[in-house]
Amino acid sequence: MSLIKEKMTFGRHETFSLRYGWLTKGFVALRQDTAIFTKPEEAMIALGVGKNMVSAIQYWLQVVGVATFENGKGDLTKLGHILFGDKGDPYLEDEATLWIMHWQIASNAQLATGFYWFFNIYSQPRFHTEDVLKALDEFIYHETKTHRAESTLKSDVSTLFRGYSHYEGVASDEHLDSPLAQLKLIESKGAQEGYYSPRMIRPFFPPIALHYALLVRFNEKDKPPALPIRDLIYGQHGQVAMGAVFRLSEEGFMNVLSKVVESYPKYYELRDTAGMKQIYRKKNLPTPEDALRVYYGNLEAGTIFND
């Protein structure tokens, strides 16, 4: 999840933002034929899209973590089966699924660097396209001492806005076709007035999404015993800033975090040590995937997990 400057990538989405049905179609196609994406003509028929969209679907399958690819062949992941399998949410009817998908994208510093940068690092609540392009270019130069092609950065930023923007009072088939626009993480009344992406309380934010994000962090190689709350909200040492990714204000983040601790008391404990608020992990912490299996009904809530 951390940013590695040598592995930054931009523009691999073929300028297509994620659309409804794409991940489900890709999941079904790979379940039937793991090599479907090595056969462009067959993939176009199976997915019902053009050649460039086939490449875009393959890209988004990887970014969201539905599948991994090696030598063109796709391997469906545990997360892919949980979200889009028979007991999952293939039609994206549960908003929690969208938040989990968003987390997967915004925390993917390697495959979706521009999206990672915007949701983790860019902190302006109001902006125009030119502001974001300039800031992204400056960030890349600061990290790598090189510039990326302007056309590539424009492609990333426009794809980000098309996929996430909720346009108040503006009807557009393209924006209606993007599931992530439902989250209202980027708001706009039109290009002239610019865009808004402020941190908010978000009273209806699903706790399972933050629970999943916390488990991802707690299950990483270093397996930290505790995580400072401030680091979770604002990010530190290259780690993903959960509060920023979900565009939660401090109050909003603490409200959701309290719900998570109340809902999963066997897994977490909030402590204030030497004036620093932290969330501690307990034993028998499940994997992120097992937590989602319980949520989507694939496992019983009383399942015992190994540490």
C-alpha cells in the first residue's frame, strides 16, 4: 500500500473509468476461461465491449484486486470470489461494496498512482482541473526528479474525475454509468465552478469498510500491535491515510472508528497512552477476506480465526 517511487504508474486505464458491470463481467469471463484476456477477439465477445475497453477491464480487475495476471492468464483472488461470487454482491447493491472497491483503488500506490496521490496526499477541498494537474506534476517531480508527459497526467486526472464526480443537477450517461460516483467523494456543479472533495462526517458510512481497511493494515508483514489514530486519519511514513481516502473529518472518522470497535470488541481496543490515542489489535484477528466472508454471509459470525 505504500508509495514506491520506482513503481509509479499512470494512464494504464486506456482513459476509461470503472463502469457498472465491468468487474462482474470480467470475473465471470475469467472463471470460465483464465486465458480469455490473451484472446482479444474472444474477450470482446465475452465482455461485450471494444478492444480498448477489454484492456481497461483487465486493468481495473487488477487495481480493485479481483484478479492477478501472469503471462496474460488471470487468477481470481479470494477478494474477487467474495465480492463477485455467488454469495457476494455482483450487482453492487450494497454501498459497502463500493467503499471497499474505492479503498482498493485509492490504496493501490503501484497500479493507480494518480488515484492514490489524489485521495491520500492532495488535500485541497476545492479545486479546478488545472490545479490538480499542476500539483500532481510537482509531486512526481519532487519524488522522481523527472516529469511525466502532460497528456498522460491529463488522462489520469480526467479519468479520475469522470469516475468519481457526482454532478449536481447535470445528467450524463457517462457519469451515471460509473458506480463510484455514488459515493460523492468529488462533487461538481460544472467545470466553471470547479470541484469539491471535502472531508465530512458521513453519518451513513458503513463500518465494515473501515474494519476491512484496518485489517489490511494490521495483517501486513510488520503486523503492528497498535496504530496511532492521527496516522490513520492523516497518513504517516508512506502509509495510506484512511481518513483522507474515505474523506472523513476527524469527527467523522472517530464516529466510524467507535462503531467498528463496538461492533468488533474481540478484535480491537481504543487506548490513550501518554496523550496518544491508538487502536490496538487483539488476538485471533481475522484476515480482511474472512471479515468480508462473514459480512456477505459466506461464514458464520461466530467463526474462530487463527492469529
